Amino acid sequence: MKLTKIKDEIRAIGIDDAPFIPHTKGKTRVFGVITRGNQNIEGIEQVKIEIDGTDATEKLAEMIRTSKHYGQIRVIMLNGITFGGFNIVDIDELAKLTDLPTISVIDTNPNFDSIKIALQKHFEDWETRWDVFTRVRIEQVTIKSNSKPLFFHYSVGDLTADIIKQIFIKTSQRSNSPECIRIAHMIGASFLSKKNI
Amino acid sequence: MKLTKIKDEIRAIGIDDAPFIPHTKGKTRVFGVITRGNQNIEGIEQVKIEIDGTDATEKLAEMIRTSKHYGQIRVIMLNGITFGGFNIVDIDELAKLTDLPTISVIDTNPNFDSIKIALQKHFEDWETRWDVFTRVRIEQVTIKSNSKPLFFHYSVGDLTADIIKQIFIKTSQRSNSPECIRIAHMIGASFLSKKNI
């Protein structure tokens, strides 16, 4: 789906995961919050993915496609690119599976060298996992004159830095973060207390 | 804490639980969403309570009192009065433990006879559980002329139907439900798919 003009009331889904106890196996939860514009929350979805697994792309696509809000959603925004540890989202593949432009928002430029070393150390299939990182394109956008720039990866040829800036402006309040990501992050963070994991 | 005038930007915490597989033992999650006015989400808390247990009042009080938003919250709004099955919240006790006015919002007048029968059938300590129901005061409020009335229990002597109507008006958008309860309910409902419980 091509995005050219961004409506004030654009529907977006923002995605973030719940933390888990480090060095455990099993699954963790990922939340998707659907917003309209920069304040109305229209839905909340969740799905479980394998910790350090390889199913994040497929599970997120399933969560989004089976949402009753799927027909209204115009853009996917991920908080980062890895969920449940090193379960990496292939944003090009997610965009293809959902037919939706997909953006991964990060707040600092990633250190690719250290990511590669960590993957080599921990995973036999590190080359497949690393492949996603070789394909990402990173851009930098300044939304407000006094705010830090946001870095992001994006997918789907039609997305440009200018379109993404418009999306950010129309989906965020005072925070630098789109509301849908901010709230998905807060839901995930509520699991942080050890007794809740 | 006494509530007399309700500010437009009043902070409220809305509380609802996640569903669980019926007839299971163990714990379920309860979520608390902190809003300012009728649109700004400022925080999300969670706590686990025993399914059909008796710890809901104490655990909710702990969740609220340990929240970093505790000092700003002016009112507690519960979606109903039982969480995690028949884990009943004693709203007078919750109000006392948190020093905050507490409202339980329900959308139909409860059938007390059938609640009593269910408690007698399932719990040896049914009299203790039933005691909470003998102390609730139920009021009915119509917020918008064309909407169904809301029924609610409330706690703390200072709360009146008029004050509660003001709270409802200032904390809800188009829905009849205060935003904090609506979102806590949506987070809980995202657990509904069996694969997510």
C-alpha cells in the first residue's frame, strides 16, 4: 500500500515487547497498540514469540493481519528491530506479509559491529540473522527543533524521510515517540517487576 | 483524601483484569492505567492476583501505592468488583489502604441472589466474601442524555453521585466508560486469545 498524503487521523500500529528474565527459554509477549491520530486508542493486540527465536516476523504479521483493525491500519511502527532478545524482525518481509509500510524507530545509531559479534557468539544460524541487518537503511529525522533526532529503518520503496516525518508529527503528542509505540512500550514495561514476568 | 471540585486534568487509575482459562488455579494479571483528563496516558501498572483468591484488595493497594504516579492519582476506578474470578475487592478497604476515593463501575444492576448462591456453592469462606456485597451502595448515573445509565458502587463518604458524574464526564471521551477503564479493559482483552493466556 502506497502512502503519499498523511491524514491527521492516520491509523498506526505501534509494537513493543514485554521484558523477560535473561537467559531463560520460552516465549515472551509482544503488544501492538492501534491509534488514530495522536491520541485515540482503538485497539490492543498481543502475540507470543520465542525468546531468541526466529518467528517474530511471521507472528507479528499474523497478529496484524488477524486484527479487526487491519483494514484501517496504514503504517506499522516497531520499537527497534529485535524483540524477545534476538528474535529479529525482517521489516521488508513484514511489510510484504501485511502489505503495509513498516518503520522501525530507534533512538541511537546501532553499533553493527557489536551486534554481529553477539550474533556470531550466540547463534549457529548467525548469518541468516545478520542478513536482515545488511539490508536495513537508516535515516535520521529531527521532528522538533530542540529534540534529539530519531533514527529509523524503514521498508517499502514508497516511504521517504519526509513522509516518515509527517507520520511522526501526526502520531505523537509532546513525546518524541509516536503514541502507539509509547503505549506499547508502557504495557511491556509493566511486566518489568520480577514478580510479574 | 476529599474530592470536591473535579479538575479537567484529573489523574485517575482505571483497573481491569486479564481473562484466564476457566476452572484453572494459579494467578492472573490485573492492569492499572493512569490517565490525566480524558486522553493522556501517563502510566501502566500491573500485579498478579490469585484466581478465586482473597488477595485482590491487598494486591491492588500495593500496586497503586508503589506506583510512581501515586502522589498524583485522585481517584480509583474499578471495572466491576470481582477480579480473577471471585477474588472480590473490598472497595472501602481499598480506599482506606490507598487514601483515595474508589468507584466500581458496572453496567447492569447486579443480581445479588445469584452471586450469593454462586459463593455458597463454591467457597467454604462464602460468608466473608459475601460480606463485601452487603456493604456496597449502588447508584445510577446518566452521563449523556442518549446513553444507558451507569451503575456504580462507591467508597469514601465524600463521594456523591454528582461528584462521580463530574469525574465520569472529565475522564471519558465518546465512550460511556472512563478512558482509564476502557484501556485497562483493552489490555486485558488482548489476552483473550487462548494462545496468549
